[in-house]
Amino acid sequence: SKVTKLCDLGIDDSVCSVSWAQRGTHLAVGTSDGEVEIWDASRCQRVRTMEGHRLRVGALAWSSSLLSSGSRDKSILQRDIRAPDDFASKLSGHKSEVCGLKWSYDNRELASGGNDNKIFVWNQHSTQPVLKYCEHNAAVKAIAWSPHLHGLLASGGGTADRCIRFWNTTTNTHLSCMDTGSQVCNLVWSKNVNELVSTHGYSQNQIIVWRYPTMSKLATLTGHTYRVLYLAISPDGQTIVTGAGDETLRFWNVFPSPKSQNTDSEIGASSFGRTTIR
């Protein structure tokens, strides 16, 4: 239960996004100045700084040694951290800030969400989107690829939309839509069972665990008093941590382990400040 301070960007800059490399101890940090810094977390040392964006970098996504960064300047930059160049290619298409970015599990497709209410899907080599989805009525920050079904993409819309939508990028079809009643801030799938968790903002600031594809609610977790803007899942796939504008981090045991496929939900808190729902 130790907290390590990795970096301090000073009073003139701030951290806008963080993302772990898929292997090793490197952490990418997107800044309000439009830079992307790579840090070695084991040594607490900055490895390199990459430029190319004019405004804040609010979205980061890794695909092996390739790092994608999305910015308020509307562009996505593809960076190979093994190469000396700051970026290898630039993806243009969004009409306002890129606020969501996720690579598929097979590293073949990159999904981006924007403040222009659009979702674009890019392949490894395209500089133009290969698919465009325009059904959301608000910004799309929440994006998640299913680890269970190839080409299954989930997305969530902001306050004027409140919906989670599902897409099959293989057949280019819109599968379903669920109105959650609140702004959708994040989505993440369980690796262990066919379920996903969403975090929300205005007006209920809740966390919901859903069973897919029925979209029945397994649990609704409350406690945050401001919108739940940040969500990360543990490597074993059982625990999530949420961060909100109330300046708290909360740990929740929401998914079963790969061995125990127990789906009976029991809601209660354990002694470590974690909430267990099974």
C-alpha cells in the first residue's frame, strides 16, 4: 500500500492522460502543453519527450511499441517509440478534440471518439478512417473493445446522449443501444466473463456492472459525489479503480477470477476500502 510520486510537471503544465505500455514498466504521460512523455516507472526516470501536438493530449493508446495520442488539436499521432522521430503518421478526421482512443486486442484496429460526437475506426496503415459512426448525440470519451468477440466495440456518449452503443466493426453494423440515464465517462470489459462496467457523470455519478449481451444490471455502485471520469482495471481482471472530481480513488472488486465463474452478486464492503459485489 505504498504510493510513489513519479513526476511533477510544475505549475505551468499538467497531466492530462496516462497509459501503461502493454509490456514492461514504461508509462506514457500526455500533458496540457501537447507533449507525450515516456517514463520508466521502475526507475522513476523520464526516457524521452515527444512533440507534435499543439494542444493538450487527453487520450493515449498502446499497440505493442506503437503509441497513439489524441489531442485537443483534433489530430491523432502514431508514434513508434523505437524510432527517433516524434511521430510516424498523423490521422486527421475529427472536427474537435479527440477524447477517446483504444486499440483492438489483435492490434489491427484503432477506435477514436471525439467531441464532435463521432467514432472513427482506423486500421494499422490508414490515415483516413475506414469506418465512421455518427449515432451518438454527445462527445464519445468511453470506448472499449470486447476481449471475447472479434470486432465488437462498445461506446458511450456524454450528457446529451447517455447511451452505450455496440458495434460490429467486421460487418459494419450497429448492434444495440442502452440508455443509461447518465453521462457515460468510461467503459471496460471483463477479461474473465462476458460483462462490462461503465462509469458515469451527471447526474448520478454511478458505476454499473452489466451482463452482455442482455445488458441486465448486475450491480450499481454509488459513493462518488462527482462524475467518475477515470477508470482502470487490475491486471488479473477482478478489481477496478475509479477516480472522480471528488478527489477520491475507490477500489471495487467487481469481476470474478478466471477460475471461479461465480455470477451470484452479493454487495458488501471489505475492510480494505474495497467494495466486493460477489
